[in-house]
Amino acid sequence: MLSELLYMENICKSFFGVPVLKNVSFRLRHGEVHVLLGENGAGKSTLIKILSGAYTLDSGKIFLEGQEIDTSTYNPETASRMGIATIYQNFHLVPHLTVAENISLSSFPISRMRLINWPAVRAFAEKALQLVQLNVEPNTRVKDLTTSQQQMLEIAMALVQKAKIIIMDEPTAAISRRETETLFQIIRRVRSQGVGIIYISHKLEEIKEIGDTITILRDGEQVGTMPVQDVNMDQVVNLMTGKEIRTEQRHVKRLPGAELFRCEGLSVTGKFSNISFAVRRGEILGLTGLVGAGKTELARAIFGVDRLEKGKIFVNGKLLRHNTPRAMVEEGVGYIPEDRDVSGLCMNRPVRDNITIVSHAKRRGIGLDLRRDTQEARSFVERLQIRTDSLERQVKYLSGGNKQKVILAKWFQAHCQFLILDEPTIGIDVGARQEIYRLIDDFVKDGERGVLFISSDLSEILNVTDRIVVMVRGRITAELEPTGLTKQELMSYCLGLKNGVSHEVPL
């Protein structure tokens, strides 16, 4: 029987008074692949960030090989020294440095002259790259690697440090099936050396292939732990989503009008393939899928932030020759990105400037009218009930919900017809969510405007949208009506258990 490597006992964590983890206990044995499952927001990332030292726990204990860890001084550096390596889905690489420099970044070998020993750096890098069979030149800059090569580099960096525990957060989300098979070979080899692996994935078909044990989290609580051989996929889905509740009929059934937006055959290699759908006037179309499905990449490409390789986009029946952000704005299309603080707002500028910035761009060269800007901004602050003590208040000092309202005001003020909303309520409290839903509903109420509502929150998708399309691994695999659809059924579509899954996007 395998001996215990890690025990996390009754872990609790809250953010701003909201419990995120509630007495979660988790065990990992030497040479075990322990799969951690749960919906988005279930607490998986918080748990692994506590183990990696990125977050401090509120209460609970952590034991490594039977010895209790002093969590009062525990941090990422401590975790690394103890042999805990984390490979996050969002890479922690330095793009402008070389592959070799990234691998040795935490501890460069020093020569007798107290200079960096560059031959040793290169040799160490070659050893790391060999572990994952990654055939790249050590002097290549990380920014020049493909996404899948960066993923394999992260894995190589963890393996070469001879970690006792490796945490893998969606490690196959950005790599091909062939690279996944290579990764699984590496995992099996490392497991045979007694290393424990915590493996987070939404690809249920991988569980039987690589996992030994499964733990499922739901709403911050541990709801099940079982051996892989005892796993039934229907049981897993039910544990992830909770009690089956059918969505209620809408009080007011929206009757969509003429087509407002349409895309045909949109493709970007390695991200999404052959995406086609339409949104009608007066309609909120929901786009959902799990982490790594390609939803955000699709939104960015539609709006022109990233380049499309193939496909056509029509707005009001007009084919757009170039879908640059400026062209989309000119056609009345607005976009609220997932990372609102980075890409959606000018954080050091006042509320007024953030609300009027798009209309300024559309006027092209017409002088600023501070009085008019102030009047219009004030009217939207009142209409959207944005809580700020002044129009001159810098946006960075607003709450998440009020920041999101400012972005909505920006597009409303610019007379936007079609809105692309990417995770519009992420990081927003329940009360603010309801206000955002009301504003979106009001936006389409006149039957002239439409919304593409992108969210990985299944309850939100079921309750807010008129129609749902599901993305699985870069492809649309289902189109569904929300009325009468259960959360479990929708999760099954997102996991690819229903309607089948198209071939993976080539990487």
C-alpha cells in the first residue's frame, strides 16, 4: 500500500467574507495521480494555491510526509524548497528570456569568478528538455515558442527540480493528442519514482487513462473521493453539479427578430475551428464550455484583438472585410473582455473618461467637450446606478460590480448594437450580478439589439440566455434551448458526454 505523502486537513478559506473552501480535506500518496474535479468556481484553484503558498489558509493544517507545515510562514518559495511544484494553466514564464534562462531562473549556477556559468545553464536546460522530449534550442526566446511548447517547458521545469509533489492545472488544455500521450508517459514514469501528482482536468476521458483517485469539490466543499476504477461518469457529473433542478420557464419569453450578427467557419489553428452561429435582434445567445474550450480566444478574434485565420463575419447583413477593433466599433459592436482591469478599463483615469472614451474615438478629431462629457457620464452613472462619489474618481478604486457597470456604460454611450460579453460577472458579488443581468436584459428589451453572453457559470447561462451553444475543445458541439434543461444535462454537453465531440483542433 502506498504511503501518505500529503494531507490537507479541514482547509478553510474566505475572500471578503465569502467562504470559498469549507473544511476541505485532501490526501495524496507517494506515486499517486490524484485527480481534482469540480465546476468552475468550485474551489479547486484556491486549494492548490494554498498548497503552493500563493494563498494563506484561514484555518486547517497541512502535513507533508507526516510533518506539519508551519503555515504562518508558508509561501511559494517555501513550497518550492519543500519539493512542491505547480504548473498553472496560465503560464508563469518570462517571455523575453530564453528557454535556458527560464529553466535556471530561480537558481543560476555560478562560476568561480562569481559570474553566471552559462555552459552549465545550457547543460541543465538540455537535461530538462530531454525529460519531456521537447526538441527546441535552449537559446530560443520563450515568446517564440508555440503554446504547446510553452506548456511542455513548464512541465520540464517542474520535473528537473525533482519535486515530491507536482500540481498540474489543466495540463492538456493547450497541447495536441500526441503531446498528451507524451505527457502521460512522463507522468507514469514520474509516478513510478514515488512522486505524487495532483491533476486538474475537465477532460473526463483522461481520468480513467491517467488517474488513480478522484476528489470532487462543489461550492467549496468536498463531496466525494473515490478510486478511479469505481468511477461512473454520470455519478461524477451529479456530484459536480449537485441536486438536479430544471430551469423554470421565463416570465417573459423574448421573441427575437431579424439576424443582427453572424459568423461562418471561424478558425484559428490550435484555438478553435469552424465556428458558425448567428445572433438575432432582441436575443441573448449564451456561449458556454469548460476551461480551455476556446471561448475567450473566440471572443478576442471576433472583435479583432487577435487575428482570424479563416471565416467570415457579418453585421447587419454586411460582410466585414477586416474585423479590426476599430471596424467592429464602427459597426456598432462592443466587447467586454474577461480581464476587465487589464483590457477593459483605463484604471488610472476617472469614471467620466472611461465612459466617454469610445464615443471620442468614433468622433475622430472632433474636439473634446468636457461639459457634454460630464453630462453624459453623469446620466449613465445615475441610470446604471454606478456607486462612485465623483465622476473624477479613478476607476481602480471602484468595486468589481461598479467597474463592470462603467464598461457597460461605455458601450451604451457609444450606441452599441451588439455586445460580446466574456465572463461579465466573474469576481462580482451576488447583488451586483443581479444588477448586471438587469442591465443586459434592458439592453435587448427594445428588440433592436443583441448580446453574445459568454460564461462558464452553468446556472448563469441557463437563467440569463435565450439560446445556448456549447464549445468543447475549440468546436461548437451543441445548440440547446435553456427551458427545461438541467445543469447536469448542460454539464454533460460541456464535458463532451452528449452529442459526441468533434475531432480535436490541430495544434
